[in-house]
Amino acid sequence: MTAFRIEELRRLSRRPALAPAPPGAVSLAMGEPDFPTPPPVIEAAVAALRAGHTHYADQKGLRQLRAALASRLPAHPGRTWTADDVVITHGATAALAAVVLAMVGPGDRVVIPEPAYSLYADLVVLAGGTVDFVPLAPDLHWDLDALAAALPGARMMIFSNPSNPTGIVHREQELQALGKLLDGSDVLVVSDEAYHRLVYPGHALTSALEIESLRDRTVYVQTFSKTYAMTGWRVGYLTGPREVVDAAAHVHRTSNGSLNTAVQYAALAALELPDGVVDAMVGTYRQRRELVVAHLSGIPGLHLVPPEGAFYGFLRYDADLPSEAVARELAERKVMVRAGAEYGPSGEGHIRISFAASEDDLRTGLTRIVRHLGAGRS
């Protein structure tokens, strides 16, 4: 007999099981950098293995890695960040799972502005909570009036900044406004800032930890995956209120145990990379973003809010077809994308395009998308 929670997850989840693109197809579906992991990171892992770092690490993570990450957190008046404020996790996925499973119980309501990364809702379902989706404004930034109506009595709010799937960067003023809405409440904020280094000209990222009215209620979730092209290494971390950090650490050690020790030494090496290594990757993403915007601008039947960060375009189409059907049709035409419905009810009528792909694949895929959807369909 299948457990109730899994039945609920299967019933409600729209997350597909992804596979490599078939021969002749290009994939604009994966949120994965196509760059190799920088060589110094690989060399650090090899050196750690040869030095005998092949046994269990501290279950919260290597103290020196946690201390290095704590030293890089935004200044917090009245609190000195230390290694004890950080938990190293099996990617940001495990960090998100740890905090949701630690802090959300049956019947708890969790507010998720959507379209949003589909893992958030799935984790709430797994924890027995109730998802309260709040649609975004037409510009894909928060609808603050809708949030004001939804937040009272909620247990938690989860969002990403920059956003997956929309590519929006939530402005400092938005975060300040959220802090005012939450004043006097016990709502816990989970800010997934996995794409924090991927922000494009004209936009600036403000971490929720930098907002005075949010910092004491914010769980900050981060990963090495996107910044350092380390998706397969599975290194994430979280910080926040100490009691929440300790609870999440307990869940993580129960369900995951400690992270691969040598990989943590590799993560330490990633922190020491020159800024130019990351800047070069961001520069390439910027060029690809400009290619996407140029290719899709002015096409009848297609509408794109230009991405402000991350490496996604959330493309609205006029065709009167469910997004899952559109994604299937595009797959038949040899281009893989993600259906907008995966990311919440208002994602319907959209597809998500990743430009973490080569320029050649991007041009090919965009041409196929425009050919199929560009004139609109009845």
C-alpha cells in the first residue's frame, strides 16, 4: 500500500522526471550551467581524497567551510555570524527540504508567490501543509495587495530571488514592503537565493538578510551549483534564526547524514576562486539573455518579460493550448522546454526556456519555438 503523503504528492505535483534530450533535439529545459566546474575545484577534491579525507564529516558540515560561509554573510547588527549558524546540505534541495520538514506540520499554511520553483509546493505537500499560491503582478513582481491578504495566519512564505522560473529580481523596495506586511507576525520567510550572482545590467540583488525587518525571520538558502557550475557536486547550505537552523540540521542529519567530505574541501576552493572566474560565466549568460530577448521580441503570439537575473525566460504564448501540450509538441519538434503549469496555476499559458545552453543550441531551439508558436494559434 502506498503511503498517503506520496499519493498526495503524485496527485498534486507537476514536476516532470527529466531525461537527456534525444538525438537531434536541443534542450532548453535544464536549469544547469553548461560550463565545466572550474579546474581548481576539481583539483581540491582530488587532493582531499589523496590526503585521506574519505570519512564522515561533522554532520553540520566541515567547520572551516561553515566558518568561511558565515564570514561572507551580510552584516547583521547585534549578531555575529559563526560556523554554528550554517548547515551544509546536499544541495539547496536538501536545505529547502530540511527547513520545510522541520517547521511545517499538518494543516500549516505556506504562502508561495507563483509562478514559482515547483519543489517548494511539493515539499509543503510532503510535510502535510497547505499551499496558498498567490499570483504575481503582470510584470512578474509580487502583487503586494494579494500578499497582504494571504499572509495573516500563514506559517511560512517561500520565494526565490532571482526567480526561477520568471527571471525576475525582486527589488529592495519589494522586500521592504514584505517586511512591513509581516510586522508583528510569526511568519517565517524562506529566501532561496541560488542565482544571486546571476543579475543583469540595470538590476541589483538585495538579499533578504540585508533587510532589517526581514533578517530575524529569514532562512537563507544557497547553493554552489549555479555560481560555480557545480550542480553534480550537491553542495548547498542554509542559515537563519538559530532555533530554525538547529531544527533543520536535525532533519538533515536524520534524512541525509553528512555531505561527502572531499566535496566540502572542493567547495572551500570554490570560495577562493578569483571573481573573474564567475564574472566570465555571468558575462556569457548576459550575452545569451540578450540573444533570447532579441530573438523573441516583436514576434506575434509570443510575449516575454525580459529576464532580470538567473538564466530563464518565462515565455507567454497566445495559442489556446495547455502548456504541457505545448511542451510535448515542441519536444516532437526537437526542442525541450518546461511547461509553465509546473510552476503554479498562473504559469499556464507559458513555457520556461533555459539559456544555460550553448549559443548554437539556443539559436536552434528558439527558431523551432518561434516557428511553432510565433504566429499564434486558434
